[in-house]
Amino acid sequence: MAIISGATIITSLSLFHITLAFFFLTSPSSIVDQQIVFILGEAMGLPYSPSFENKSPALSFAAAGLFILGITDLVSASLPEEISQYHWGSQAPIRLLLFGTLTFYTFAFSPKGPLSPEFYTPSSWGEGLKNRIVFTWAFLEMITWFWAFLTLREERQLLAERIRARRAAEEDMMMR
């Protein structure tokens, strides 16, 4: 049995999204100044993005998206256990794959990334994703969704055992 349940991990991640939305809306420079953003960005050789220092309509839109995502995930995490297991059992691997892809793209195709000398050409649509803030966010999401996926998989096995035991008890009661 895991120390932290899948519902707790998802609830914490939902609250993280809501908090991140608040800071994107009110003080985006406080996100840029976080140590984890600096350390991961420097370690991966990702460029600094000055566009996150000031409030902008794009950051307000990102804040709205993160807030909506946080609220809807918070509501979904509070569903009954069997429904929640079904929902998050399909969501966790998809989100893990998407954030893994975003993390890989942000790092591998950045100007100093491992694929940049051979394949790097600045594009018109993906350059805004190749910075330390997007990488840090996608990396933390990927790690958290991997953790949630493993925890949910373990909980699903325990839930299946409980359902089998309950059905066996019901059948035993019917036979009497």
C-alpha cells in the first residue's frame, strides 16, 4: 500500500494548478525567480524567457486554463472510488505521455539541446515552448503523473480484490 493515495496526489496537483494560475495572473515574475526553475533550466541549458516577467494577455489565458484544469480535476478527484479509479486510470497514462512528450520536445529541440546541432531550425510555432519555465512545469507534471499512475495501478488491484471479496460474501449470503 502506498503512503500517499492517488486521490491525494491528484488533489495536490489540482491545488498546484490553481496556485500556479494565481501567480501567473498576479505575479508571473515570482515563478521565474523560483530556484527549481533556475536549477533545472541551467542544468538543461535552456534559455531564460523574459516574457514571463510581466503580466500579459497570454499569461492571463494560461492562468485561466490552469485554474479551470485545477478545479475540474479537483471535482473529478472527489468522485466515488470506483468511478474515480476508472476515470483517473485512463487519464494518468495519457497525461504522462503528453507531458513526457512536451518535456522531451522542450529539451531536445532547444537551441542547446542534444538534437539541436543537427536538426535545430527556429520554427514559427514551437519556439515559445523551448524555455526553462515550460520545461520545469512539464517535467514536474510528468513526474507527478508517473507517480499517480503507479499509485492508481496499485490501488486498482486492491479495489478489485475488495470487489471480489464483497461479491463472494453476497453470493454466500444468497446461498443461505
